[in-house]
Amino acid sequence: MTDAPATRLVAFLEQLEDARRARPVTLVVITKRHPASLVRELAAAGHRDFGENRHPESRDKALETADLGLTWHFVGQLQRNKARQVARYADVLHSIDSESLVDALEGGDDERPVRDALVQVNLTDDPGRGGAAPDALDALAERVAASEALRLRGVMAVAPLDEEPGRAFERLARLAERVRAIEPAADWISAGMSADWREALEHGATHLRIGTAITGNRPAGG
């Protein structure tokens, strides 16, 4: 694709407007390996929600664009020893996957604001993939809801590569209902990327994590 990212953003928003069926949807533009200048370009076009999946790249980019008043989403696997550092700059944490991670976020003496948090669910049978197993979801959601460091907002998942994404997102929608039973205000569903966002929307996604469809191919390396 040769169009500028801002042009692709406008084109994607037009597609989203046609598909979202009047429901509010937050578009999180993933800028992995792209420079802060791309963030500034998209911010100048009016966009405000951006996501990253690696620390310290996400930290550096958030600091470089701190003057823009953006909302930063951390969408990658969150390591316990880096969790408090990430919570200093990320407004939304999409990948809370264990009670020990919640413990880590509550630790320390430094002042950090309460962060919006989503419980990440593993929709595969591979325990090595990020996310909590579905049978551990309720206990984890209850732990996040009780945390003084986090505000439970809903669930997040990545569709398995070997399954039709619509079926996976249908399961996620049922799991999201369990979380809402614990915290009625936790009505966010973070699901859908450049290749499967339409299927995610069909099953209630409120937050889409879109990278290359807007930013173009990532720079090599990293």
C-alpha cells in the first residue's frame, strides 16, 4: 500500500462506520516498530488511541508524544517485573492474565493512577499462549475487580490461528458475559485485528486493535 497512514486511517474509519451498526467502537492503532512521527501524523488527523506491545518501545513512544494528550493501550504480554513501569505510562492494560500480575501492579511505593484493565483470555489449548484459561477467568476477574490499582473494564483475546475467528470471538462473547456478572460496568471486549476485525465486531467487540491496515507494513527488524 502506498497511501499515507492518515489516508489509510480515514479509509478504515469509513469501513468501520459501515460495519459497526451504530455501536460505539474504539479503534486502537497499533504502531509497533513505527516511529513516533507516525503517531504524530495520525494524531494530527484526529486520532487519539494508540497501542504498543513491547516495553520499553511503548514507554519511549508515549514519552515522545506526551504533549499530544493521547490514550496509550498496552496490548502485549505483561511481564511481572515490568508491570509497574508499564502502568506509569499506559492508560489501559489489555493483558492482565494472572493474579500474581495484579499483585505486582499493586506493589511498590510509587504513586500511579488507577488504570483501566482487561482480563486476557487464552482461547487456545496451548498453555504457553498469553491469557488466562477460561476456567480461571472468574477468579481472576474478581481479583482485578477488588484491586485498588486497576479498574476492571472487560476482556481481551487474540483469535487462534487454526480456528475460524468468528467461532473464537463467539466464545469470547460468552466469557465476557461471565465477567459482566462480576462487574456490570466491565463491558469492553478487546478483539479483532487487521485480518479479523469484522468477525470481532459481529460478536460484540468494543475495541479493535488495528496495525498494518492503517500503519502499513512494519519496518524490518525489532
